[in-house]
Amino acid sequence: MPTGGSAESEHEKESGHGHKEESSLSGTITLSPEAVQNAQIQTAEVTLRSLQEWIEVPGVVEPDLNRVVRVRALARGVVRSVPVRLGEQVKVGQILFEYENIEVAELLGEYRRLVAQQAKLEAHAKVARQAAERSNRLLAAQALAQKEVELRIAELGEAEAELEAHIASKEAVAKRLRLFGLQPEDLTARSSEVPSLQKVTAPQSGVIVDFKIAPGEVIAGEQDVITVANLKRVWVMARVYEKDLGQVRSGQRAEISFLTFPDRKLQGRITQVNSSLDPQTRTAGVRVEVDNPQEDLKLQMFGTVRLLTGKVRSVPAIPRTALQRGDGKDQVFVQVSATEFQKREVQPGPQVGEWVEIVRGLKAGEKVVMQGAFMLKSELKKEEFGEHEH
């Protein structure tokens, strides 16, 4: 908001150096013509420009669910070590935890039982095959009835089907053992020689966002114990009121700002508008995808989301270089006269290219400093310090 208007003042020039003379109002600096020239101050007029309309809503950072992996053990076991912690950055292939696989010995015993039983089934199938072949020869010699031949062939089919099913079961157990890291030679080794300590590694690089495991615990194979999220891209989840939903759709651009980064406006794009409303708030969730290569955005960080609707309106706008930041507020220096400059707080809107919309604090036709503001800020600080001294 403006801190005051221009005011008449008597100028008391300092001795021949062309510096500041005195201020007429708080936040207003009066310079000599020489000082204005030496500071190379350049101004730009506040003009009405056609900029896109936008809807401003709060948003919160959440992980991109397409980049979230939930890690679990491959089997039931006892946790032996966990070298990572919640919030830690991990790389793909890094060990997350080690556990004693209780199922290895059980599966190995099952595998060996199936191997032994397979030999019996193979022998049975061989006998059935020989019987079928013999019955065919007898039939050809008219020494055996057709019915007896068909019986022998059916018995052969049953024996071979039983053998095939048995082999499939054995291979399924062997595959499960290979998933645990066992090699073919381990399948014939003594149980005491088979390694049962399993290492579980990170399937992707990222940060551990969920952690439910500790040494000594018994875990189940279907239990999620660690969640790793890649935060190089995140979702900013916003909620839009029912009255504004007609202006929002997937594919539209969005700008997001955070108090943590007051001088940055991040660019994103709407990738989903929920199809149902919250009956309590009459809002619908809107998902904005934002690149986060340095992972500056943290989960659950709150920000302000400006959704650009695609509509255009005429608004006061200034060059981006004219917008200053001081005392945690957005400010500009307005040229009141040829030698007077007033610091004024403003509320900026979205930035489009090199232009920034000004929602409040300026009007068309006023002139703002776009070069030389640093010197004005320095002079204002000196003046404030001098007033404090008095």
C-alpha cells in the first residue's frame, strides 16, 4: 500500500557534492539533480497491459506418486541390521536393511522333496509309456482288444500330466529361491551351507519418507517397511472453490511461490482436476506438477498457487526489475517529481515474461525506478539511521 503522497519541501542542498538534500515524508527521498544523474536512475511508467487472469489458492507439496516405491522383504524373516534412517537420501542399489530369511530353509526342503518325488514320477511315466507301446504292438498282432489299448494310453496320459505338474511346482519353488539370491549350486548344498541373510537394496534414488523397521523385529513378506520417494519432481496439491472450477483444466500453467523462497516463482502445470467435490468445503483438488531438480521443495511445505486461467485482462504492470524486496515485503520506488522518490509497498500478481502485474499499490501513469534503486535504498537507510540518532 502507498506510504504517503508527494509533499512540498524546502531543499537544503549539501555542500556541492550532489547528494541527498532531505526527505519531505517518511519513505520519501529528495535528491539533487546531480545525484539523480550520477546514480543513473532510470524509470518506467506503470502501464495497463493485457495479462492473463489467475486464481490464487493455497497448496501443499506432496510426492509424485509415480516416483514413490514401497520396499518390503521378499519373505518372512528377522531383521538384523538397518543402516539407514527416516529422511535420509539414498542411492539406487544402496542397502536399506538385512534380514534373516526364515523361508529359505523351508523352501529348500520343499525343493529337495520335489526333486526326490520327481524321480518316482518319471519312473512311473516310463512304465506307463512302455505299457502303451506294448499294447499297440499286441493290437497290431490282433492279440489285444482295442479297449485295453485305450486304457494303457489313458494311463500314460495321466502319468505324464502328473509329471509335468510336478516339474512346474518344482520350478516355481526354484524360482522363488533364486529371487532370494540362491545360485543353482545352493539348491544341492546342505542347508547349513545355504546363506539365509538377505540384503534389500534401494530400487531407486530418493529420500526415505516412511520408515517402519528396527533390528530384531519379525517382518512378513507382504509388509511395507520403507518408502523411498524421488523428489526431483513433486506435486503441489491445491483446492479450488466450486465457483472457479469452470476456469481450471488440465494442461494450464501455474505459478507457485513459497515464503521460504520469496524471490522465486516456480512454474508448474495442472495435470489433474478431481471429478468430485469435498461436500464440506465445496472445493475440488487440483494437482500441479513442478520440477524440483535441487529438491529445495520439502514435503508438506505450504505455498501459494496461482492458476493461470487463459483469460486476458488489462491490469497495471511494471518491469520485473522495478520490483524490490525489503523487510520481507515487496516494494517499488515511485518517482514523485524529477528529484523526489517515494518507497511504496505493493502487492504483485503473476509474472508474465518480464512484466509483473501489480494488484495493489500503484496506478497507471505513475513512474517507478527500474535502475538505480539500490542507491535509493542506501540513502533511505542512512536517513532512517540519522533520524534514529536524533
